[in-house]
Amino acid sequence: MASSHSSSPVPQASSSDVFFKKEVESTKHIRPIQSLPDVCPKEPTGDSHSLCDAPSLVADQHRWTIYHSKVNLPAALNDPRLAKRESDFFTKTWGQDFVDTEVMPSFYLPQISKEHFAIYQQEISQREKIHERCKTICPPKDTFDRTLLHTHDKSRTDLEQVPKIFLKPDFALEDPLTFNSVLPWSHFNTAGGKGNRDAASSKLLQEKLSHYLDIVEVNIAHQISLRSEAFFHAMTSQHELQDYLKKTSQAVKMLRDKIAQIDKVMCEGSLHILRLALTRNNCVKVYNKLKLMATVHQTQPTVQVLLSTSEFVGALDLIATTQEVLQQELQGIHSFRHLGSQLCELEKLIDKMMIAEFSTYSHSDLNRILEDDCQILEEERLVSLIFGLLKQRKLNFLEIYGEEMIITAKNIIKQCVINTVSQIEEIDTEVVVKLADQMRLMNFPQWFDLLKDIFSKFTVFLQRVKATLNIVRSVVLSVLDKNQRTRELEETSEQKNAAKDSSLDTEVAYLTHEGMFISDAFSEGELPPGITDSTSQRNASPSSEPCSSDSVSEPECTTDSSSSKEQISSLTPGGVELMVSEDMKLTDLELDKLANSIQELLYNASDICHDRSVKFLMARAKDGFLEKLNSSEFVALSRLMETFILDTEQICGRKSMSLRGALQSQANKFVNRFHEERKTKLSLLLENERWKQADVPAEFQDLVDSITDGKIALPEKKSGEERKPADFLIVEGQPYAVVGTVLLLIRIILEYCQCVDNIPSVTTDMLTRLSDLLKYFNSRSCQLVLGAGALQVVGLKTITTKNLALSSRCLQLIVHYIPVIRAHFEARLQPKQYSMLRHFDHITKDYHDHIAEISAKLVAIMDSLFDKLLSKYEVKAPVPSTCFRNICKQMAKMHEAIYELLPEEQTQMLFLRINASYKIHMKRQLSRLNVVNDGGPQNGLVTADVAFYTGNLQALKGLKDLDLNMAEIWEQKR
């Protein structure tokens, strides 16, 4: 067989020997095996003969021994790589002296002939045939490279003859389908006289299967022959490995013997000293542990004493410290196996006691007499309870306080109603049992005083709640501040520890030199200070006496050694000092959430007061009481509610919308009733208005005079001598002839503006309602005057020019005040609501259109008159003619009717339009009469009539300078 990768001890062959030539070449590339170093090559201890006789890994690693023999004779003779065996193998390998010699036959062996092998040849003939086939498939090694491709193709062709079902990975004859496919039953059916044919078929099937088996065996043998070299190499490596293991085992045994001798001579004494030192340290630890157990044993009685004085925080700290000691220093102590569960049950009991105590405190704090002072009830007790609840992570205590707030708010209203009803003699509490019914029997002043009392009590209640919650918030913020400081200290300590780690290696070397284990040196830093000191003293002076039990420091025996906590102090708003211990394990996120919950609870307190107030208002408003209030009463109620809303916003810092919404709802109802009353009143005034000039009482003149600089305010009634009414209403120096309805309309408009000042929340509704009122006045006055509706409604005989002029002047007065009203509302609207002011622009346009229609109506009246009179005009004597006398008479009546009602400028403009109409009709009549401006007799007569008309028109008051331009009545010459 081929040699291994190690060097061969066999003498080298000649260059013609292929086998040994390959062995020699293979050794050039293999690194010699390195053995383990000798740990103590010159150790004098032990038996020298026994040590030197055995093979040595150090001394004998380069000397050839019998263990280096790698090649035996069968392996060399059976080398599969040789095409044929050389006849001169022995002489060529082992020398010329090795020759064949004749071996004499033995007398003890029988003579063997070919007949002895006949039976064997008969048995082996079948296998010989298979072997012959394999030889044709597997050529010798020297021709393998040439026939490899051909053999591979042939084996592949042979394998293709085998059905695929035999080559499946899941081939199993126990499967019925597979079995029927391989051995069909038709070959074994002997019925019907077909026995001979079936037997032949069965034999043919058997031969076919045998052929398939031969093909598979041939291919398997071929694959094995291809891998024979790897197999022989694996066998050689196995033998080498066994030799190495045997040598290694011997070396290890020898090394162990040497180490045992070294341990006995050099180490046992020093180790005994260290064991004694560790034993003494363990005794001191046991003594300290016993003292600690004695202290822990007193935990439960101490907790009972603390709970009897309501020191919940101290009891919880003691329990937490004891639990920490049990888990760290006293873990596994059998006598304390039930103490942990007992402390947990005691801690749960303390939780329940704290919750009950906080509930009692909340009830006592919120149900005190509501006076003006906002002193906190037992602030130190509250701080202690909050610390205990935070320590136990009982963060739902705010829900208890919130529920108590709801109950207190209900009781406040109930108590106020009872106190007020008891002072009213008219209410018989025996007949009227329910408080709501008793409250509904109050008149407005009594009910208003009751509401004022409730609001004042709610204000004090909210101030008290805010003061208490401020204390709770200060505790939470102090714990949060402690967490932040602790985090900073931890970061600083980590930086210091990182700096100390660099000097640890030098300390380890020194401690090892002193005779201590490295693990003991590291654990020494974890011992209490007293033990560390005593250990160092014993190391320095081993001959000194052991320290007495009193030498152990006292903090090692108490719970304070493991639970000493850094405390951070701060002050509450009430001046109580807060000592925050280090064992508050709340996260910053939880504390921030709790602080936000405290603020939300203050908001909820405001919402609760507002909600209870709304229910109180709704209970009184069931019978329509609030809707029946007059303006002054509702304004007083609105101001009281607005004041309370602002006070609660100032206390709690947030707007509560429930009471404001209720006020807005009542204000809307008030505005609707306010508007309907005044619209109904205006409607009645218009339906009874006869459209005659009315006298202006002095109070209305004062009302108009109060509107100065764009400010609208209702004046107070002046007491004293009676003043006579005036004919005109003087507005900024201009007289206005008005009807009585407009005077009252002005007052109504001012009432709308005043209501906006008193109740700012209804500004937009009032603007809409006032716009509706002004539109109603405009449309209704148009129907009554221009539409002649007053003839049927009031019973007027006709709508005169004076009625029209008076209506126009009234509209002009309203138009004059619309900008003032607009500015008043604009100052009280939000910028986003300015779009509502467009209603005033539409109203102004409608009023101007109405005024223009009245003017057009007056012109149309004279136009129809001109058409009627001038159509009968004839150019003849006398001069002036009757037609022009009638025209001048009607013009004088028109002037007389409107001159005192309209301003002079409007009168002039109106008569200019009338004159233009006159010229159109005159020009048309002259054209029909064929009268031209030729200086003839007809022209003279017409000129005289026109001069009479012009003179009379300019003689009217205020029309003297009127430019009439009468030349336009004549046709222009072409």
C-alpha cells in the first residue's frame, strides 16, 4: 500500500522503481511532526531508570524506532497501481544476496490435485462470470485514462437498460403498486392450460432481473475501484493516529507524575495557610450574617409599630430594605423561607391602608367649610401619603380624588339650596319636598342670589383643589428631579470606574505575590470594610491573634449597610421639606404622565363645577323661567356667569365650554325673544303709521345726541322740568323730519347695540337679527308708501307727495346711522367674522335704491301731470295761458309739500329733474303744434308762457339760482 505523509524508514529504491520513487518524492513536501515540549526536562525527582527507559517525546523524537515502520509485505505485493508484478522485486529492493531457493516438500502436507477444487469451481463459476464482465468494464490502471470516457459511456448505457423504478429513492417492494410493476401476476397464473408458457415467462423475468442486478453490481464495483486509493490511504492514517495517541498518553502520564511531586514539595504548605485565612474570613462572615439575621428578625414588630403611627413610608422602606437583604445577603436561609411572602402580604396590606387613608383625607379636605382661606389640610400627612403611593406605584390615587370632587360639587349645590330655602318664609318645605321644586318657587332676585352663592363656593372649592394638587405636583416633580440627578451621578461614576480599570493589572500581580488567589483578590473588594481591614491585618502579621467579634464594624450587622440611600431634599409650596429617597423606581415617562394627569384633574375640577352649574340652570329653566327674563335681568345673569367663567379660567388655566355653551344657548333664546318682540313692535308701529311728520320728544333728541364719536350708548333719563317736543330731529346740525315709527326704530337699534355690549357672546346673532330688522323696515315701508299699502292698512285716502318725501327722509336718517352701527359691531367682532359686515353694505344699497325710487316717484307724479296738462296746451291768448297757470300752481304745491321735509340740495335736484321732464313734454307739444322759434306771434305767446313758468319756479324758496335752460324746448334748426 502507499505510504503515509510522514518520512519512510525503508531504504530508498533505484530510479526505475515507480513505487518507491513516489514515496521518496512525497516526503519532500511534508513537514516533520512536532511533538509536545518537555515541561520539565531536567527534573531530578523520581526514578531515573524508569524515566529513561521508556520512549521520550523530547529525546527520541528524531530517532528511528519500530513505530516508524509503515509498509508491510502484503501491502507492497498487492499494490493495485502496478500493471504487473516484477520478477526481480526482492533482489532489486533488498539486494543481490536475496535469491530464490528451492523449498523442499513437506512430509506432513497431503498431495493436492485438481479434483479437490472441482466442487469449489462449480460453486464459484457464477461469480467468475460476473468477474469476467467486470474486467471488461474496469480496465487495468495503466489504461484507465485512455478508456475512462469509453467506460463511462458504456456503464451509462448499461444503466439506462435498468428500469427507472429500481433507481427511485423511495423504491419499496412492500408497496403494492411497486410490487405489481416489478413482478406482474400474469406471469404466475397457471390456469387455462398455459402452465408451460407461464413457466417460461417466469424464467425469462428472473433472467431479466438477474441481468439488471449484474449491471448494478458491475457499476458498484467500478465505483469502488475508482476509490481504492483513498481507502488504503485512510487505513494508513488510522494506524498512524493510534501510534500517536499511545505516545501522547504515555507523555501525559509522566507529566502528571511530575506535577504531583511538585505540588507535594512546593504548594501544599502555602495552600494550607491560605485555606486557614479563608476559613477565618468565613467565620467572620457567618458571625456578621447571624447579627444581620437577628436584625431582620425584628422587621415585622418594627413595621407594626410604624403602621400604628401611620408612618407608611418608613414601613415601606423597612420592608423594601429587608426584602433586598433577604434576596442578596440572606438568600437560601431556611429559617427565613416564609419571611419574604409574609412581607409581601404586609406590603399589600399597607397598600390598602394607604388607599383608604388617602380616600379619607380627600373626603376631609374637600368637605371642609368653604371659607375664603385656602389652607391645605395636614400638608405633611398629604406629602407622606403621596410618597408612599408613588413608592408602591399606586398611580390611580388621582381617580379617587376625582370621584371625591364630583361628590363634593353635588353637595355644594345641595347645601346652598337648602340654606337659601330655609331663609325664605314663602316656601313651605313640608308641602314642597323636592329641592328642585323648592328652587323653582323662588323669584329672580332670590334665585340670582342663590346662584351667586353657588359660584362663590365653587370658586373657593377650585382654589382649594388647586392648592392640594400643587402639593401633589411638587412631590412628583421632586421625584423626577431626583431621577435626573441620579442618572447624572451614575454617568459620572461609570467614567471614574473606566479610569480605575486601567490600573487593575498591576494590583493583580501584587496580590498574587502575597499568596492569594486572583479570584479572592477580586472578591476582596466586595467584602465589607471591616472584613477587608481585618484581612489585610492578618496578611501583614500572621502571628497576631484573631480579632474579637467586637472588632467587626457595626454597619455590617444592620440593614443600613445594604440600604443606605442617597436622599434629595426640596420644599413644597407650603414650606414642607421633601426628602426623596433613592428607591423611587418610577420612570421619567411615568412621572411626566402623572404630572399631566394632575393638570388634567385640575381641568376636570373646573369642568365638574361648570357641569353642575349647567344642570342647576337647566333645572330652573324647565318652566321657561330664563326665557321670561327682561333685558336687565338677563344681562345681570350673563355678567355673573361670565365673571365665574373667567375666575375658573384664571384658577385652572383652561376654558371650560359647558357653562359657556349653556350661557350661549340661553343667550340665543334671549336674542330670539328679544328680536321677535321688537320686530313685532315695529310691525305694529308700521301698520298704524299714518306717515305724517311727528313731533320729536326731548328724550329722543337726547338719545340721538348720545351717539357721539361713533359710540352708541343709551342715555339715562333726565329728571326735572318738562321740555317741549321739537318739530325736527337734529342730527349733526341737520334737521330730519321723521315719523314716530322711525324714532322708536332708532331706540330699538340702540337697544340692539347696547345688548351687544352687555352680552358679547351674542354679537353675531344680534348683527344678523338687526340686519333682518332693518331689511324688514325697508321692505315694509316700501310696501306701505310706494306700494300704497297704507291705503288699506291705515285707511289713508291717498299717498301724497308729503308722505313720499317724509318716507325718503326717514330712510335717509337710517342710512346716516348705518356706518355708525357697522363700526360698533366691527369693534366687537373677531377678524374672521368681518365677512358678516357685508350685510350692512347690502342694506345701505337697498335703502339708497328705495330713496331713489321715491325720488323717481315724485318726478313721475309731475311727469304725468305735465303730460296731462301740456297735451291740451294751445298757443293762443290770454297770456299766461290756463295750462301754465295750473302747472305753476301744481309746482308750488309740490314745493310747499317737500321743501320743509327735504334738504335744499335735494329739493333743487328734484326740481331740476321735474324741469327736465317739463321740457321734454313741452318740446313734444310744440313739435306737434308746429311752433318754431321764428320770432312770430306763436313764438311770442309760447315765450311769454315759458317766462311765466320760469318766473314762478324761480320765485319758489330755494330755487332762485336754479339753472332751467329753457332754450332746449325748441327744435334745433337743421
